[in-house]
Amino acid sequence: RDQKLKFDGREYAAKLENPDFQKLADAYGLDFYQANSSDQLNESIKKSFKVNQPSFIEVPVGPMPQPW
């Protein structure tokens, strides 16, 4: 976000992107759930408690507002 303001949108030094969270969960042997709504989040949490082991729940969000 800061680059958009300070460098006119140009990327400097690194482009930060999220990893493939499903592959990350698979690499650690975790159950993976993706929740795109509050209903899906509730279901994912219920499922993760039922398996009684660590789980990974991805909750995609939109762009973050500039804090300053």
C-alpha cells in the first residue's frame, strides 16, 4: 500500500503476494477450508473442531484501506 503513495504505484524491491494456502496446508498435513462468507466460516470452524486436529481456514478479504 505504501508503494502506491510513495512510488506512484511502482513496485520497489519486492512484490508481495500470498502463497497458495491450500498447498501450504497440504505440506503440513492440515485440513484446509476456505470461507468466502460468514456461513462458510461457521461451517469451516465446526468441521475443524470435529476432526480434532490442527486445521487451516483461509478467509479472503478485499484490499486493505490505507491507515494514514
